[in-house]
Amino acid sequence: MSTTAVIAQLRALEHLTRSEIALARTRTTQARTDSVRTELEGNARKAESRSEAIGAALRDLDAVPDVVAPIVGWAITLAKSTGEQAQPIDEALLGDLALEHQMADRARYLLALTRSGPTSVHRLAERLVRAHTETIAWLETVLAEEAVGGPTSLRPTPLQAVAAGVTMVARLPVRLTVGGVNRAAHEVARAGRGVQDRLGRTGDRLGRVASESRDVVSTGVTTGFDAAAKRAEAVSRSGTASDTAHAVRRETGSLSAAELPVRNYDGLSVADASIAVRKLTEPADLRAVEAYEQRHKNRTGVLTSVHERAEVLAKAAAGLR
């Protein structure tokens, strides 16, 4: 065993784990449900515990403390966290996934390096491999949820919602993605004043565009959005225009209970609604129920069941176990 090589990998993992902790805290603020938030908070604490264990392993090997790299690592993490706000959430998550793959690969390398000892570091490497493998599986599931268009475990930050909206609008001449555009518009509207304040602090040029867009979209959504969509659907009767109007109403939670994919939805208890939700097979139907539930009753148990079912469908679509 090369002690120098072991120390080098431990140092690299220590720096990467600090980035992981910072990102985990960011993702916690994006949790859509209490159960997801609790899970992410637990993951952040576990990452902190792993960081402490790596530091202890370095001390046991009499490694000279590194006082420069942590500062550099913090700056890199801050830059990544700030930069990803100008990206749609799927791109940010792909960045998280790349980080976890790098950490898992280094942990496996450390595992091989320490096959002859020291035993404590070898066990630590096993622990790191398990942890990062689990996180990779979770991130792959969240990305699959994004891909199939169902409810997701994480909501975009206000700036990411704006970024997604701007990106999709830019693509409109080539490909009209009605559901995506309306979801992005709805998130921008919900972001409200927080988006404008945040962008005003950064002074970013995108902020000026997004702030102006927010005012227009927010006004349309909050005042006459439901009525306009219902009227458009009624007038169109059939065809693309009617389908588009219906999709807008579905995405914003303005469908009536009778239009939901679950019969007698308003009359169902939390337990019965949860059972019915678990039988749905289309991500769009889950989004419709989620949007309606959030807007009208906002029952935690039902929303949790919606997300659990969405996770099952997303894993199946992506070939994940």
C-alpha cells in the first residue's frame, strides 16, 4: 500500500464531500414534500458525518492539515451553486450526479488501495462506496421523474424556474412543448416577488428579462388564467387548441374534481385517495391530481402518495430498480 496515494484520495474525497454537503443543503430547500425534506436533511447530516470520518482517517495517518484547499473548494462550490441558478433544474441535477459518480469512483479506488490495510480506512472506503451508490440511484430517479413529466421530488428554485421558462420559450419556433412551457410559467408566477428581489441583488442581465417576464406572467395567471383557459377550451370544442387549453388547466390545478382521473375525488378520505393515486399509470394524471390537491386541500398524505407513485413510474421508464 502507498500511504501517499491513500492520503491523496482521502484529501480529494474530503474536499468533494464539502461540496456535497453544501449542495445537499441547497437541495433540502427545494424539497416538494415534508418526507423528501426529512430525507434530504438526513442525507446532509450523513455527509457531514462522512466528512468528519475522512478527517479522522487523515489524522490517523499523520497527514499534514491542508488549510488552503478547503478555501479553494468552498469558492468552487459557491461558484457552482451560483452558476447553476442560470440553468434548468435537470442540468443542475446532472452536475450533482457527475459529482457523486466522481466520489464513488474515488471511493472504489481507495477501497482497492487499502485491501491490505489499514483496516479502518478500508472500512471507511466501503462506507463511502455504499453512500455514494445510494445517492446516485436517488439522483437518477429524480432525473427520471423530470424526464417523464410527472411530479418530482425537487422543485426548481425561482431562478431555475425562470431559466427553464426562458429556455423553453427560445425553443418554441422549433418545438412547441405546451406542458413544459405552462409548468415553467406557473413556477415563475408562484415565485413572485422573491424572484425579483433575488435577481435584483445579483444584477444579472437575465434578472432584468426574468423580472419583466414575471410581471406579465404573474398578472395573467393570478387574475384571469383559469377563466381564459376554460373559455378557450369551450370555444375550441376539439382539436389542438382545445387540448392545449385543457393542458393549461390541468397543469395549474384548475380542473374540476369531476375532470380528475380519480372518480369522486373530493369525497375520498386521505387513505382512499392515496389508494386511488397508486393505481394511476400516467405521469400527466399524477400531475393533475397533485396540482388540484395542492390548490384545494393540500393533504400531506395524499401528496406523499402522489410522489411515491411518480417515483415508481419514473424508475420503470428509466429502467431503474
